[in-house]
Amino acid sequence: MTFDYGGYAGKTLRVDLSKGKILKETQSKPRVEKYLGGRGADAKILFDELEPNINPLNSDNILCISTGPITGLLGPTTGRINVATKSPLTEIYGNSNAGSDWGSELKYAGYDNIIIKGKAPKPVYLCIDDEHVELKDAAHLWREGIFEATLALQEEQRGYDTKVAAIGPAAENGVLFCSIIFNLWDSAGRTGTGTVMASKNLKAITVSGSGELKVADPDRYLEIVRDGWLGILNDPGFLTGEHQALGTPICVNWGNAQGWLPTRNFRETTFEGADSISGEEFRDKYSTRSSPIPGGRACMSCPNRCKRFGRIESGKYAGTRGAIEFEGIAAFGSKCGVSDLEAVFHAYTLANDYGMDCVSCGNAIATFMELVEEGILEDVDKLGLKFGNADAMVEMVHRIANKQDKLGSLGALGAYKAALKIGKNAVDYTTSIKGMDTIACDPRVAKGFGLTYAISSRGSDHLRTHVVFEMIRMPPEIGKELFGSEKACDLMSYDGKVRMVLWHENLAAITDSIGSCRFMHGSYYAQYPVPELLGKLHNKKEVNSIKYHDWISAATGMKIDYKKLLDIGHRIVNIERALNTRFGIRRKDDMLPKKFSEPIKKGPRKGQSFPKEQLEKMLDEYYTNRGWDLKTGLIKKSELIKLDMKEVLDDLDKENLVK
Amino acid sequence: MTNVTVKYLMVFSQITQKRKEVIPISEGMTLQDLIEVLYAKYGRKFKKVFGKDLGHRSALITINSEVKEISYILNPGDEILISHIVGGG
Ligand code: SF4
């Protein structure tokens, strides 16, 4: 079958590590028509090819890495890449997304995606240099940290022109929540995709590409991306210039002011030490000229440039340098009660070099601190594990990465599996949903985030929707128009939140499947129809916006309107659900942990909770809209037919997994 | 004379060159009066980033973690936080 859509490179690389075989296939037309690429295509590949009952660290697991149709093109943010597999942390659908320009390079080399199976007999790396693709010996790099491995591989290949995706020693040690790190700084952090890569003896994937990409309708394409650029450049949020100045660490002080900053393992939601670990503190003290990239860095074709870098010049952690993000600061900082930014920055950099997900690592440490304080876990290794102890926090990062001693080995399981092993009522102190621990926003305050955590296909996660709408004081008219309630944009209101989550979830699925960045529909709302609605409200004559439907159509030549776009998003959410039903996910798993149904004990949000009955009511509405059975959470046959997913229905029907 | 504490986040901390300061208030002084004091003290740039033209993204002021009307009468010991509205992470 020929493949003639624009935007795509047109080929899939299949790698069987056990046999050392590499195949180049023509891209699947039916798959991209229904699922576009990236997250959507990866979920479909896993649905079609993965044996659901395998151990995720068995060689039969599949690791998918995919770009989307706009990755590598000119346009407002085109550098994101998707990774998917069966997660060793959660044992369900695992997936993560990273920035940089690695994905673009893969497409310039001629490939949209890579499907990796099997296990190499000894450590190797996959070297892609345009049409030359081979497995090379990586014995000399095994045990090396991300920084050394990446720089060494660039030296071996084409220098900076070679882009590197690597795993670190923690993944090789079998820590369950390891990342794949792209080009030193961008991490596909969550759900342990790096651990799966390590279990396959695959240290890295290097890519050098010199080809070109074609779009279906170049004139129309330029018009569309110009509209999108202007949409971002005129977005009120972008105009504040705050993200470019502070990056995501902007959320530390901001979250604290809004009263949703998880503190001491979610015991509280405001942190007295927030300012000392804030983005402002980092900017003022550590973003010096000697930091690795003093001006900050952007992923491919992004005007936002949200990556901030710094360096510690003196003291105990002198020489620490790198990028920093909000989630890592909260994980090692407020969640552990640590207000020493140098210790937090150091822990963050260590975790990245070991190749671990900062969120799960920090959450495991914070959970242990609380369990020790509650007398449920013994501090057997005598580390002084208690909230606020920065030294113990940093030491635990080393110990977890190396699975050293009892607490290090326990921590390497992640908070949830460790709590199961500890027994007693330890699980009640975790914030895990479907096995994954919660990011840095307390859902008792941000209600749309709460519903998102409960329904997210990869376990507790905000990025499946990124409903920042409820945080940025959008006019009530917008809430009414888009989600049927003037209160929808109020942080602590439940009204309109289900519709808000559904809309964001459909669009987030598209964003992740085409290779664009979530910032552009959360944080900034340069995305159709938000600028149009705001323009109407403020009597603005000229309005620009990012129109995914036109953008994809001009790039690929497919005919996609706004309605069809949302349907594709809905289909992607459903293919992920289909996959998860095979992993045993049902309604009982779409839940919030006990911690979040209990009221916040102090601070400005004292008394706020997310009651179970409230969540159940929202789930009924959500399921009805998704076409899922209210009792079991299985997808209804009629919905799969409506979504043109007959082949998925046939498979699930045979397994008795539809209603 | 009594005082309030004003905390500056984001770009406000760059313009003022500080992250917080204590400001004396007189009896009956409103939030609007305080903003005028800050406009006078920090000038055009400060006023600009307050950003009326940013619509829903103009400066957000909370007092003791609550959003208050501009006519709010300040109390000694109030903590006033000035920031932009952002999202992300
Ligand atoms: S907003 Fe940040 S994460 Fe997103 S593409 Fe731009 S630089 Fe990358």
C-alpha cells in the first residue's frame, strides 16, 4: 500500500532486538486516518500487537516511540514526541511525552515512529542515520548517567547534529519509574518507559536526519501556521511574558497563593517555605550567565521557550547545573517539606542523571517521610527520614536509584507498590490512582484536576486534560458557552467541570497525537474557539487562533473539520480505554485516593475535600458522554460502532470486554 | 501607624527588585489607595504590567489568600500578594 499523506515521513521502523532485525515498513494509512500519530497511533499499535498479560519487564513487552503529522514542520510548537508501553509501575497502559527536537530529527531521517520488541543479548544502542539503521554495541555506556551517555554518543556520531534518547543507571537497576531522556534535558518522565527500554538492553537511540518533509497544501499551510503564531503571540497569558522568564517553576508561588501546592505529602496545601523554592528564587539566584543555557531553551519551533536553566556556584552543592521544572521542585521540595532550593535543585539534577521520574521519586520519599512520622515505617537505614530533612531527601535519591539497602529498594518500587509491601494501612498515605502517584496540584482545591486524575488513562495525571481554564480567571461567559455553566471556570466549583474535562481531554489527545505541546491549549488558550469567543466578548474585530483541524488538513491532505477533530480525540480516549480494559481497568479504578476525600486540615483551603459521592456523580456524567457502561466502565458496543472502531469491537467482543 | 506586607511574584518582583516589603497604612486606606501608592513608587513599568489590556490575565491581587474588591479597607497585618494569572507545569 502506498502512503501519500503530507506531513508524515511515511515509514515505520520495526526493531526486533532479540533477533537483531530491523524492518522499514510503509506507514499505515488506516491507522493515521483514525488516530493521526503519536499517542493515538501508539495506543492502537499496543492494542493490536501487545499480549496484555505479560510482565512489563518481559522481552515481549513493546516500546513504541511516535511523532505526529506536524512534528518537525514549521508551526507553533512542533517538537513533541510520544512514548508508550505496558508500564512496570502501574501494569496498565503506560505513556509519556517529551519535547526537544529529537522527534523532528527522526522524521528528517525518514521515519514517523519506531516499534521495539524483544531483548538484545547484550547492551546496544539503535543508531539511525538517514537510511542507515543499525544496532551498535553499548557495553561501554552501560552504567553511565544520562549526561555522559548522551555526550559520548554525540561524539561518536555527528556531534550536536545527532539527537540522543537515553536511559540512565536507575533504569538498568530496575527502578520502576524511570524515564527516557531526550537530548539531555527533555524527559518522557512518567510510568517507567525508561525501565522498559533498559529491560530490553537498549541504552539509547541516536538519530541524525537530513531529509525533508512535504506538506499537502503549502500555501494554505503557511496561512494556517501564521494564524496560529499570531494566536499565541497575542494570547493574554503569553503577553505577560511570565513563562519565558520563569518557566514552569512559576507555579510554586502561584500554586501556594491559590492554596493547591501539595505540602508534606499532601497533608497540607500551602507551604511556608514556598518562596524559597520558587521560580523567582531560582531566577534571581541561579539563572546566571554560567548556567548551561542562560537564556533558556525551547523545543522545536516554540515561541514559549519555557525551559529554564541554572547553576549553583558555591557551597555544598556547588557545580550542580541544569534545567528545572515545577513538578520536580514540588516533588523534592514542598511535598518533602524541604525549603532548601539548592538541595531540591541538586536532587532534581541527580534524578535526571540517574534517569528517574522526579515526580514518582519525590513522591516515594515524601510518602516514606510521612509513614516514618506516623510510625508505620521504620527508618531502618537511620537516615533521619522526616519532613524537612534535606540531607535525607538527597540521600534517598541516591539510594532509590541504586536500590541500596531496605529503603532504597522499597522506594524503587514507587510509592504505591512500596506501600502494599509495607502493609498495615500504608496505602492510605499514598496518592496513587491506578498505581500512579499524583502530581503537584491538590484536587481538593482544583476540582477539574480531580476528575482528570480519576479518569486519566495512565493513572493519576493532569496532562490528560490540563484544565488550566479553572485557574486563570476566564470570564464566566466562556464557561457558559463552552461548558454550559458560568461557574465552570471557578477553581472550586463542580459545575460544568465534566464538560470542561471532556473538551480538554479530546483536544489533549489530539495535541499528543500530532506532536504539538499542551501549553498551547492549557496555560495559553490560543486554540480555536477560545480566542474567537474572547474576541466576541471584547468586540475585537481581528482574532487569530491555532486551528488544529485546518492545520492537520493543510499538512496532511486529510479533510478534517472541528467536529471531526473532536471525534478523533474521543476515539483516541476510547482506544486507550479499550487497551486498559484488557489490563483489568473498570469503574472501581476511576477513583480518588482516601486522602482526597478527607478535608484539608489547615491553611486558606481548610475544610475543602473531594467527596466520593461527588466524584461518582461526575463519573456518571462523564461515562454517559464517553459511551461507557455506568456500572462496569466497559465501553458500549454502540459507541465503538459510532466511532468507526469495528475492528476494536470485534476483538473486545471475543474477549467479553464490551457492553 | 500600622503596616501591611506586600508580596511581589513574577515580573512584579523584578520591577520592584524585591519579593516582599512592609508598607505603612493609615486608617481607612483602601486597596485602591495602596495600588496608587505602588504606582507612584514604582512608576510606569509597574503600572504597565498591571495590564488592564490583558483582560482576564491582568494582575491578580489576593489579600490573605482571598480575592478582594478594590474598595476593600486594609487591616493592619494584611498580606497582599500581587501576581499574574498563569497556568502550566
Ligand atoms: S511550551 Fe515549553 S515544553 Fe512546550 S514546546 Fe514550548 S518549550 Fe517545549
